[in-house]
Amino acid sequence: MNVLESFSLKGKVALVTGGAGLYGRQIVEALAEAGAETYIASRNLDSLQKVAKEEVERGQRLRPVW
């Protein structure tokens, strides 16, 4: 078992508020890369859709919530 397997979030769900912001986006990326089904929320719909689109294109599993 490697270190990344120890921190796997496969089968888990994460909700990140402010997910389209500077720090929130980094958290979204990390949780998604760790395998969590990630929901992101933001007050700014345009930014939220942009982040969601970019992350889905990268192969991440996430859903925007507005």
C-alpha cells in the first residue's frame, strides 16, 4: 500500500462551499483527485460553471451546486 492509498476518499462525498474561489478550488481539486465525489457551491454562477467544466474535462468526478 502506498501513501496515496492511505488517504483515498473513494466512496466518500465532499461538499466544498466557495469552491470557485482561490482556496476553494484547490480544495476541490485535492478532494476530487483523492477520489471523492465532490459537490462544489459558489455564489458566482459563472465562476462555478467554469471551474466545474474545467475539472470535468480533467476527468474529475464533481457536480456544481448553485
